[in-house]
Amino acid sequence: MLARWRWPLGFLLAAVAVYVCYEYLLPMADPAVQGWVNRWFPLISLNEALVWAMCALGLNIVVGYAGLLDLGFVAFWAIGGYAAGWLMSTFFLQQNVHFFGSVAAGVRGIHLNFTVVLVAGAALCALFGVIIGAPTLRLRSDYLALVTLGFGEIIPQVFTNGEDIGGFNLSNGNKGIVPIDPIKIGGAPLGPFDLTQKFAIFCVLTGLVLFISLRLRTGRLGRAWLAIREDELAASAMGVPLMRTKLAAYAVSAVAGGLGGVAFATHVNGVLPDRFNFSISITLLAMVVLGGMGNVWGVLVGALVLAWFNSTGLARGGEAFNDTFGTDINFPANTYLIFGVALVLMMLFKREGFLPESRTRLVLKETRDG
């Protein structure tokens, strides 16, 4: 029983510890300690890492549970982000809709409460998950990957060129939708520097996606996904409805992408189409594979580590390396080179990931021994 709750309690305790540290302990600490923590672990970077973690956990449902290769997950991230842009801003100036929003009643536009927008973004992404999945899930393997890649390229392009679609402004084109209403849950709206409060909210959202993933994994639907992953033909022979089960994987996965998109929009205070490029899908897939495909906790660790490394760790580590050895190497400019070398080394020496699923570990061990 204790082993079952080990990881959930660890996540909860870590989240509470980080919140208490930044909210109460760090302001009273020595300035040198404050400088070191803010330099290596800025809270804005941790918040963004949680957004990446939400989306990586969603992608793990499709890739890790159902065994379907998806290279277009960025589409759901973008749809969730634009849902926040439409429902939490002055973008639709001709409207004046307010529902427990965080701005004054006289401000035009659509201003819904953050929790309502989360539900709306998740529902919209689930719908698009079914729409995208319905015509494509009859394909398998590389063909499915190519089609999802195509959708991942189409959706951001629609938003990039969506300033005039038959006279209707869908996305404001390259200018994007800026700013987004601040988050308001209960009390006063959060300001741009209320990073600890955003951290708590993003931890709750990540915990929600974790809970959904874990519950589905042990349920009937999760077992059907695993059966499809192991042998689709055998699963069909045993009575698993393939299309319906695959569509469920895409829909649930898209919900996590929608939550991450809404959170990301409030994190960066806007929605810009150039933030939703193909590299996001690849990075998310790397988080799933390196963390431990199929293992929720491995994916969480992989997402947090890689997101922190991309945003802060590489730059700070590069500066420390240059100071130590007197070099002048621009490490952030070589992000993809270093990332690629790390991927090659991981695939050579630990291809099951940081925290692999038990079955994946056994299969890969048998492959190596055999």
C-alpha cells in the first residue's frame, strides 16, 4: 500500500516544499542564496516546465499507453492557447461578455473565469482530437506518424494566416492575441509577478492530469490501450473496438494538451502563432521516450528535467563551464547539437528511459540479452 502512494506523495511533498521555499523562505534568505536560486531555478522556468509536463503526460497516453506515434501534438497545445485568447481577452471587441472574469465589467470582449476557460479549452481540444483522429487512425506505424505530422503543421498555419478568413478574424495573424486576462480563482486577479500563485495552480493542473493518467492506466480503457499497443490484431480478436478505443486515446490526450495550452497562454500573457512550431512536438516526444514511455512518473521526471535544461540549465551550465575553463562557447546556440548527442547516448545505453515501465524494461532487457 505504501509503495502505491510513494510517487503521488513525493510529487505532493515536492510541490509544497517548492511553494513554501519561494513564498516564505527565500525572501528571508541571504541575498547570495537568493541570487543563486533565482539564477539556477527561476520560478518562471519552473512554471513553464509544469506546462511542458502536462502536455508530455497527455502525449504519453497516445504514445506510451496506446502505442500510436503522434508527431503533431503541438496542434492541441495551440488550440488550447487560442481558446484562452478568445475567451480571456479583448480580442472580440464587438462582444461584451463577462462571467466571473478578472477585468472590470466595462471592458469589452469575452472575459470568462479561468476555470471555465480550462474546461472550454479541454472540451474543444477533445473535439478536435476526435476530428483529427477519425480519418487517420485507420493508418498504422509510419503512415499514422506522417498524417499526424501533417495536422501538426496545418493547425499552426491556420492560426498564422487566420487574420482574414472570409472576412472573419480568427486569430489576428502574426500579431497574435495579447494580452490575456490575469488568472482569478476566488480572490483578486493574479499580477504578472505572482509566480508562486501560478506555480500552485499549475501544480494542481499537473496533478489533475497525473490523476487522470493513473486512473485510466489501471481501468478497462487503459487495459484496452495496452492491448492495442502490444498486438493490435490480437486485441481486435479479443473484442477490443479498435477505432473507438484509439479515438478515446486521442481525445483524452488532447484534453491534457488543451489544459497545457490554456496554462501556457496565461503564463506568457498572450498567444502568438510562432510559438507553436514542429520542434515542440519533437521535444514532447523526447520527454516521453527519455522519461520512460508508458510510465507516468518517468514521463513527469523527463518533462521537468528537459524543460528546465532547455530554458535554464544549459545556459547556466554553459556559463559555469566557460568560467571554469576560460572558454567562450555559446552553449544555448548549440542546444539542438547537445540535445541530439544526449538522445543518441540515451538510446545506446539506456533506451528504456529514466524511469521505464516495468514491461518495457523487461522487453528491452530480453532484446539486449538475446
